[in-house]
Amino acid sequence: VLGVMLMLGLAVLLSQDRQARIDAAHRQSLALATGVDRLLYFGMRNLERAMAGISADAEAFATTAPEQAQALLADGMAGVVSRHAELHSIVLVDARGQAMTSGEGDPALPDWAVPMRSAGRLLVGPLQANGEGDWWLRLAFPFGQDQWLLSRLHASEFERMIRDLDIGRDGSVTMLDQHGTVLARVQNGGHADFVGRRIQLPEQVRNATGTASLRMVSQLDGIERTAGFSGTNGYGVLVAAGIGLDEALAPWGRLAALASAIVALYGMGLGYLVYRLATGERARDALLDELEAQADWLDQAQQAAATGVWRLEPDEMMIR
């Protein structure tokens, strides 16, 4: 009974410890995701304010210096680009995405920006290869009635935000757009270029909004993780942070091995004790059988010789 109670107690403790470690990994991954999400929010808000400043300055130039408004606008955009190293360029484009200032337009802009147009709101568009092995993320800010400030953000800036985080051996942090396209990814388990790949977003964060904590196998590298998702930045970018489940449960595995060793030693000790008791019992039974046999032989011998049996009782000073 004691052994059964010991094993049941260890099993309950191990189960609770395992669940506690998994819950802690869920909390850590969600904390990482929400922390990066807040950092992303402040970064995008700064860019949004810079775009809003360009738009406000353009309206002022149109009123105070209409003849020089175009040149002043170009200077203003160049100044913003020089102050924000993460930006590659800012171009004023029309409703069709054609450039109205120096720089490259975006013919695909009506497909992704117009449906999401919102006054004073920076919109995050799709990735664009820069032709040198890297990526730009297209951003659009409403300008006037049917125009846009089109900017191209170095996607590597997102990777810089999530680099050097404490994510463990098998952890990862990924930024995705609302369609599931990878914008940036950092992982310690090995380097691979996942930017531009598309995955299926979990149902809980299908629109890249809200938060969620899940246990899932990564579609990118096949590692099972506790994954935290956060999409509260308001710019349609989803942050996913994962903690490797095997790594999180590694201490529990050592604890389970130790508990198993204790149970095994207890079982071996109990088995040896039972073996010794059984051996002693068999020896006692054999001795009793031998005594009974000898007593029987003696009785038969006495009956055959017609003699009695005498026994000396020293304490009573008599002979029987």
C-alpha cells in the first residue's frame, strides 16, 4: 500500500509540474509577442506621424507658396527619409499608383491600398523584392483626395526589432501580415530565409487582430512550440513568438527520470525484502518438517524398544 501511495503521489506531482512548465511557456511566449507588438506599434506610429507631417506641410505649402509647393514637398519627403534610416524612399503617387514625384510608383497600389483607405491612417501593403536579395515593405498614407504617399520600408528593420531576444534554443519570433506572409523571422535553432513565405494563420487570429496562446507545430520548421500571437498594433501586422516545447520540458524530463529511478529502487528493495522473507519462510517450513520427521522416528523407536522418555526439569528439581 505504501508503495502504491508513493507512486501515485509522484505521478500527481510530475503531472502538475509538467502542466506548470507548459503554462509558463505559454505565458512567456505571449509576453514576448505582446512586447514586440508594442514595439512595432510605436515604430509604425512614428512613421505615420512623419507621413502626416508631410501631408500637413504640403497643405501649408499649397496655401503659402503654391509655385514652390512641389519642390518643397520633395524636400520634405527627402528630409523624412534621411531621418528614418529604415525607409528606402517616399514617393507621391496618384490613384493608379503612378509616381508624381521622383521615384518608383506602384501599379498594384489600387489593389491593396484603396480597399483599406482610411483618413490619416498608415496602411501596410505587401512585400516587394528589391532585386538585391532583400525585401521592401510597401506603406501607403492617404494624401489629398485620390493621392498617396507611398513609402518603402526595409523589411530588415523588422528583423532588427526582434533580434537578440531571449527565446531559448528552439524559440522563434515571427512577424506576419494579415494574409500570413512572413515579414521577418528570427530563431535560434538555425538560420533560414523565411521572408516572403505564406502560412495559414490560426483561426483565433485569422484577421491579424487580438491575442491568442496556442500549442502548435510550426508550418515553417516543424518544431512544436507554445505560440503566443499578438495583433493589437492596429496596422495589420501579427507578431508570433514561440517557445520550444521540448526545451521547456527538458527539466521536467530529468525530474521524471529521477522519480522513475526512485520508484525502481524502491521496487528493487521491496522485491529483495519479499524474496528474503519468502526464503526465510521456506527454511522455517523445511526445519519444521525435519523436526516432525525426527520426532516421528524417535516415537517409533521408543515404541519398538518399549522404553519411556525421561526429561530433567532443573528448575523444579525433578525428573519426568
